[in-house]
Amino acid sequence: MLLNEKIKDAFKDELLLLVHHHADVDSVASAIGLNTIFENSTICASDGISSHGQKVASTVDIQIMEKPPEIWEGTVVALDSPNPEHCGPVPEAKQIIVIDHHTKIEGWPEGTEIIHQPQRTSTAEIILEVIKELELEITETCATVLLSGIYTDTGQFRHANKETFSAASDLAKAGADPQEVINILDSERPMIQKTTFLKAAQRMKWRQEGKWLIAQSFVGSFESGSARLMIVLGADIALVASGNKKGEMRLSTRASNRIVSEGFNLTKILEEIAEINGGSAGGHPGAAGYNGKGDPEAISEIARQKCVDSIRQLP
Ligand SMILES: [Mn+2]
């Protein structure tokens, strides 16, 4: 059972569904899934929604709050966000509930109820379980949106496990249409995204370390999509960094299934960067991100060196 009595009661209160910064499809889908079921809920995205997240949001008629209130007279539900920095500022509330599947959850205030299922391939799957346990009915829209969260977070089912397919099957039974999910998410990319991906490829440098290929590039936005595409091109590890004039930088990383299955873990590497440079890191062994301050090239280079060290320790 995922839910205790305290959590069940908290769901009866006014809900603020908080997605993480630059919210991805899984986070947005989890929020919309709950929003279709709980009338007394509001979705809040304090730092924007990714382009794919927006596509999913545009399939339903909802208002998304852009600035969280300082105090919320009810329950705050943080979705797909392993720490408060990822979705902050988090309002003061009667109860905070975190629902997440990232490897490591930390930094939440005392009294927070945490539903942590790192074996799950998406937060959307945990939302399905929560809805089932609360014995609420899943609408067709809810099912389709949750399926889009699973579809995206599993890299179109490439990282799926047995539980993923079982959840997807339940959603299909509840009326989710797989073709609709593909139509929503695989429509043509905006021009700015296409040109950014091509620039990422143009600026890419790669090196071989033993039997593994490490690629690095720099862009102004769309780091994670760029990193994912470098894996498609053949890299085993992709590091893509961006920075802004305020001195903030972001590093998005991806690793191939093959190197992850040998024990390589990007989250560990980015957590080491956070230890040296401050900022925050999080993710999964094959897909992780770092946000902090500093020179994107220098930080990316440190990460690359750490990847090399880690490769040398693989069996
Ligand atoms: Mn997720």
C-alpha cells in the first residue's frame, strides 16, 4: 500500500499540484492526471513547462498557475521532483506530499509525506496506483495523459520494465489511446528546437575511452533533447551544457543502455559535481541533470573527466 490514513485525508483538502521547473511530460501528465480527478485542485508550474509538456497540457482545458502563493491552505503535492529546489518555491501548507520515482529524494521539510518508488519508470505510474488506492475513477483523458508520461519517461518504452507494461495495459483498459499519445508527442518540432539540435551536432566533440564513446556539446537551450540525440547518433555518454548571462549553468546528461547495464551511473557523477560546485543534481543512472553556477565548459569538462574515471572502474 502506498497511502497511509494521513495521506488519504490530505487528498480530501484543497490541492496544489506542483510540477518541477521546466516541467517535463511526466511531471505535467501526473499533475493533469490528478487534476482531472480532483475538482478542488490547481496545477502550479513555478518555472515554466517544457515544449513537450506544453503539448500535453494543450490537450486539456486547464489554467496553470505560474507563481505559487506563499501559503497554501491545504495540501501541496510535489510531482516528479526529488528535492524542493527542483519545484520551488514550495508554499507553506497544512501538508506536503511528494510523489516521485527519482533515485534519491532529499531536502524536504519534516512532516512531509513521501511516496517514493524508484523502481517505477515514471511518476505517472505511481499516480495511477494512487488513484486506484483511493478507489477513484480514471477518465479517458486522465488515462491518455498518464500514458503520455510513461511513454516519454521510458524513452518510448525502451527503458520499460514489467510494471511499466502492466500500468500501460491498465491505462489502455481505462480508455487511453496509444496512437493519440504518439500524435500528441511526435508532432513536428518547432524550428528553434530543430536548429538547436543541429547546432548541438555541429559543435559536438567526442572521444573514445576504451570501448565507450563520450560526446560533449554546448547549446543555449534544449540541452536534454540534444544529449538524447547524441546517444541516438552512437555516443555512450552525452554531456550537453548551457549557460546564461547571470552565470547560471545547466548540464544535461544521457548514457546508453549498454553502459548503464555495466554499472555506469550519471546521477553519481553529477552529485559529485554538486558537492564540489554547489547547485543541485538529480536523475537516473542513464539520464541526469545538474543546475548550478559557473562556466559551462569548465563544469562539463570536470564531468567528462569523472566519466572517464568511472569508465576505468567498470568491469
Ligand atoms: Mn519522471
